[in-house]
Amino acid sequence: MSILFAAFKGVIQMFKRELIDAVAYKSHTAKVDVKTVIDATLDVIRDELIAGGKVTLPYFGTFKVKERAARKGHNPRTGEDLTIPAHKLPTFTAGKSLKGAVNQ
């Protein structure tokens, strides 16, 4: 198995641990230092989204918060009508370069 990928139930996925391993390998940096940087990066992104901002990484993509309006729905089990409250949803939009790289 490649250091860059982990198999989970037949699906190739990368979890945080594999990401740390891959970045440490590619950057020739200690895993503990890479973990600190990745944790700090994720904290900054989270904090910016909580504050209502967005984070754009050129050529990679943009993290932002979308607001979902309240809407009507129904409980499929009982058929009862209900109102789904408005809420915020964190989203990621891939940049053009990332989309192009994935589709090659």
C-alpha cells in the first residue's frame, strides 16, 4: 500500500493520519511538526468560517459558509408536515486547477 493512500472497506481514502504521513514524507519534516501545522491550519479555517469569512487557497479552492433558508418538509414515517429550520453549512468549492488535475 502506498504511503499516500489507505484502503477502507474497498474505498481509497486518506484520513488525517495518512495526510500527516504523506506531508512529512514529501517535505522531509518530522511528523510531530507536520501534525502541529495541519492542526493549526484546520483551526484557522474553522475559526474564519465561524466568524463568517471565507478562506481561498489559490489554485486549490475556497472554504465558505452557505446559509440554508428554512423550508417545509415532512416526516416520511408519519407523513406529518414540519419546518426544517434555517442553518449554516460549511462548503468547499474546488478551484479550476484542482478540477483540471482531478479530471486528467
